Amino acid sequence: MDELLGIGEFSARSGLSAKVLRSYAAAGLLVPAAVDPWSGYRHYAPSQLPEARLILLLRQAGISLNEIAAFLKDPSPGQLHRWEQALDLEVASRRHALGEANARLGLLATTTGNPAGQNGDTLMIVTPGAATDRGKVRPTNQDALLINPPLFAVADGLGESPRGEVASHLALDTLKAGLTAPLSAGALAEATREAARAVWGRADAEPSLEGMGTTLSAVAVVDGAEQAHLAVVNVGDSRAYLFQDGQLAQLTRDHSVVQDLIDAGELSPEQWRTHPRRALLTRALGMAPVVEADISTPTLAGRARVLLCTDGLTAQADDTQIAAVLSAGTSPEQAAAELVQLADRNGGQDNTAVIVIDITPS
């Protein structure tokens, strides 16, 4: 992986000011390659320089940012001579899609009025417990928790205080308010998009909050006609796990520089805790106005225990240690408290937030 450039160096080499780079990111262009979770400082890859210079030239030619974004998805010399035709086709296509959406709106309204748990759905008893701690190093706790059954979430704020706290709590408040019936993975994903827009918009409106951001990992327990399942979303390196039949399975994938190195075969999974770039994220709420979460819908078979946690736990404890606590037979509240204590005993280098959820068929 190329050595990352700070925003100052990238600005100097690309000819784009830091303010302009932020406005381009708002349009989905030149999104930072990584963000430092503590300072909120943004980093770019050298490989992004050619695109930055091309965007600068197209802007000088009077091309709008939206048009540039479309062009960069399928760049070709001939496209420069087809702007007007492409615009006409795009407008026609969007009008057609909106017409189709309007036609389907009535159908949607008639199929979403059945509340979960009715008409023979498999109902689950959900028992949560939670704990959070500042740790031994950080001056404040920027982690946040959401317990609003059947929705649960953790968020790890990025940026120096108070930016991190503002971002994590704003994200969870927006997620809670935005998740409407019927509960589904799609509804949770849309609520996460709303949370991303809220964090970006707040930072954009208040200069003192410039650079703030947050991770997010959320789980909703969804009753089903045949089998209950989880709706899981995540952005960043906060995680969700499923503990069942004595086995701990990670349900989420970190959005980080080190995870990309692991996926590329340049690092082993065991090396991530000690890597100097471990904390650099490639995706977080606040990095851009539109941030897509990873989504999964694992099914539930019998009793299960779900764990949501920030990296204050996973950076200090391995899977074996975490599984030992979850298998001890204690209540979710006790298990959450013991996991936070485990992180502190192992160094307590960061804030830690933990939610443990026991799920049992009724």
C-alpha cells in the first residue's frame, strides 16, 4: 500500500485547497483514503493525485461536480464531446425511475402494515446488558451505546473532544429516530445513511466540529415467519459477533487500512493489533455526506448471544478471551461489565463500549 499523504501535502501537490477538498468529498469525489480516529485528520493516497488534477482541469472547464462524478465512473475522451447527450439521457432515466417509484408507492403502503410478531412470526425474548468505560489513557469517553430493543448499537467517536462525543451520540440518536417500521435490514441501512448525513451536516455547519466522525455497529433482532434473524450494519472498526454453541463468529468486517492489508495478503490477521496503522479507518460516518454501511442478515437457530463492541475491547482482548467471558453463564449485564474490565486489565488504552444480548425463542 502506498504511503499516505496528509491533507496539507496532498493539497500542495494537487493544487486543491483543503476547503475545496472537503467540498469535493461532499460531492462523492476524492473521499479520503483514511481518517485518524483520534484527531480526525484525513489522509489521501498518492494514487489519488491524477484524479485530483483531472478534476481541477474539468472544474476550470466549467463542468459541474455531479457531471465530473459521472464521468469518472466511465472516463473516455469521447465523453468530453457528449456532455449534453449524456445529461439528456440521465434526466430521462431519472424521470422514468421516479415514475416507477410513484406507481409502486401504493403497493408498498399495502404490504408494510403487518407488525413483527403477528400472523405466526417466530417471536424471540431479547435480554440486553451493557457497559462502557473511559479506559486508563483517554481523558474522555467518546464511545456511545444505544439500547432500544429490538435495536442495539455502539459508536466510537473520532476527533479530539468534544468532536468525538458529539459525533457518536448524534449518530445513535439519528439512527434511533430514523428506524421505522417495518423493521428490516433495508430500513436499518437507510437509518444509518441518515446518521451519516447528520454527522456530516453538523460538522459542515459548525466549524468547531470540523473533522468529527464516528464508527457504528448496529444489530436489530427481526422476527420472521419461519425463522428469526439479525439485521447487522457496520461502518468502521466497531464490531458485532455471534456466540452460539460455544463458537464466536465475527459478523462484521473492519473498514481500516490494516484490514485492507490483511485482505491483500500483506499481513496476517494476528498482526493487526500491533500494526502502526491499526487505527486508520477507510470508512466512517463523517468522512463524506453519503456513507454506505456493510449489511448482513444472519439467521438465528435456537439460543444465541450477540456482542457489540468498540475497538477498545478487540484491541486489548483476543477472541479466546472474549469467548471465555461470554461462555461463563453470567447475565448479559455481568458479561458486559466483565468484558470492559478485561480490556482495562489488558492495558485500557482506549475507551470501551460493550453490549451483550441474549436471544431466546419464546
